[in-house]
Amino acid sequence: MFGCNGEEDGGSSNKPQSRGATGEILLVIDSLKWQGPVGEALQEVFQAEVPGIMRPENLFSIRRVDPRAITRMLKMAHNIVYVTTFDDRRGGSQRINTQFSEASREVASDDRTRFMLRSPEEFAAGQEVVYLFGNTEEELINNLRANKGKLQNLFQTRERERLAKAILNRKSGVAANLGREKFGIELKLPASYQLVKNEDDFLWFRQPTPTTDRADITLFFYETDYESEDQLFPENLVQLRNNITRTRIFGDPANPESFVTTERREEPPIFNTFNVKNHYAVEMRGSWRTNNMSMGGSFLSYTMVDEERGKIYYMEGFVFYPSEAHREPLREIEAILLATDLPTATAE
């Protein structure tokens, strides 16, 4: 019912693979519109700060191009967002407007809550293309602000799926076997992660020594009994994390005072709740440091509840990457941890 006069048909059978940097969005918008209120609203959406990170970083990197300057090569980007309003007579917006059918514009005129059209793989395989539009700038801005979280989640999910496909094509057999044997869950770690510590209720994996273009990432998994909902309160989850790391993870194994702890004063953790395959889960994002202040970084964890088996699974990845961006390593951690399969819970 709602479509564009696309130059190419959907489907990826005969199309080249999309390309580009992880976390990058190609924003196709008239130059003057970008410099005005619409551009400000778009920055609020796509350049909001990553939550719970050690240093300020934007959710996405924006690469802006005028519609009249976009080339076939640029159309191969992983993520493309076209932005226009139908009342704009400037050349850049008019170039985008020709992509909309008359029927589409009539629907948008009748229903002012319609502001987005997805056109996956319009130009390349594995690509996300989105058209953002409105009859007027005010209408578009209102819809952008009202749907900020949905737009962010759309591209975050697509980036995570694309990344998971790339990094999990070769999985660690050691991690998979230990996850099944110890916890009864399916751990899906890239083969590059090596086992560091194996205890009754605890597994620790780490990538080999990092390079200048690759972060030091630690992943660890912990199982404990589920006794009450109180265990999932934010304060108790921070305490659980600190109890796990205090006796198991050290910046310097020879120094017992270098254990890992949670930064709570300058950058307190941020929490979010959701369901994963009918399991209740709590996401925690924040900063970590060693107790002796010698090291620090960002972390992301998921606490998942298996009520049928009476278990809590705490899964975390943390980054040590001094003076470098943490956004993409955290995206890798997110892709790996959310790929974990717990036993399928019975839906209520």
C-alpha cells in the first residue's frame, strides 16, 4: 500500500553485498534542510549518546550527502536514510520526492502519523534503506521526536544482526561444550575467544592480546540459584557483579587489590528490562575499574532468569581499550551475549 518508485526492485538474489563501516549511516538530505530544524531533530535521534559508556560517544556515525550528489557506489552503504518533506521545493528534496508514488503521498497526506518507509536491500544485499518524510517540516520533526527510540532500535538491531553474522561464522567449540555441560545453555562465542578460567559456576573467556585496531574484550558467565525477584533489583545486581569479579577477575593476577569493581560515582550503571525467548532479562550498562585504579573501561551485562529451572544466568562483556572508542566493541559484546540460547521457556 505504501511504496516508492524505486530504481531497483527489492530482493538480494543478484545484488552486490552492502558495504561500509559498522555503526555508520549514510544520510541523504538537502544541504539546507540539514542545516535547519530537521537536521537538529535527526541529530537528536542518530547522534544521541551511547548509554552507560565510559566516555561520550554517539550511537551512530553520520555521513551526510546531498541527494543530487549520491552515486551508485554510495548506494552500496549498509544503512541509508533519505529525508524529505513534500512541501520543500529545493532541488535536493525534490530529487527524493520523485521516488514517491502519488498513492504514497496521498496516504501520507491523509495520515500524518505516517513518516517512515522501509525498503530493505533496495540497492544491495544486507542493506537497510529508510525514507523519512512529512508533509511539512513541523510534521516530520514531531514524528521524529515521538519515534526516536523506535528509529534507534531499528538500526541498532540491524547492526547487531549484521555483526553477529560476520563474527559468529566460526564459533568456539570449547565455549559451546562448556556452556552445555556446566549451565545447560548454548554459548555462541567467536573462535578468537580463548578460555581463561573454568570454575564450578563461572567461565571466563578473553580475546588474545589486543592490537591498536582491536579492543581487549573479556566475556564471563556465572550461574546462581534464583530465589526471589529482589535479586534483580539494580542495587542487588551491582552487588552480584562485584561479588563475582572480586575473587575471580584481576587487572594483575599477582596483585589481589587489582580486582575489578563497578564505577558508581561518576558514571553509575544504566538498567533496562525486556524478554529474551520468554525469559525475563535485565540489561546493565556502565563503567568498570580495578580497585587499585590502574585500569578501567566500559561493560555490558545481561541477567537472565530461568524460573522453570530456578536459575539466574549473569553474562557480561567488558572492554579495556585506553583512549579509543568503545561503541563498536560493546556492539560486538551485545551481539555475542544476545546470541546465547537458554532453554526455551514456556509462554504464559
